[in-house]
Amino acid sequence: MPQSQSTDDLTAGRTALQAGAWREAQQAFERSLTVEETPEALEGLGLAAWWLDLSDVVFDSRERAR
């Protein structure tokens, strides 16, 4: 998957977060992470997971974002 796809997925994830579309945001950030593990994607995933009450994902993504 090209690097630009990761950027597109980060943008899609942020847009979904702003819209309150938590599951969509989670999926976008997970797609981004398959290309490259970045703090931005991990932070977004953690935030989406927080709203979805997925505590294991929240803590894992926050620890990996360091």
C-alpha cells in the first residue's frame, strides 16, 4: 500500500472522529497502521477506541505511541 494511502486514512480517521463516527475512525486508523506505525495513527486509534469502550485497544495504542 503506498504511503499516500496512509495519509488519506489518517485524514479519513480524523474526519470520522470529528463526526462522531467512532467505528469508521477506528477502521481508518487501523488501515493507516498497516502501512506505517505513526504516533498520529496510534493516538487516533486510541481516541476512537476510548469512545467505543475498547480499553485494551486504548491502552495498547497509547503505549505504542510513545
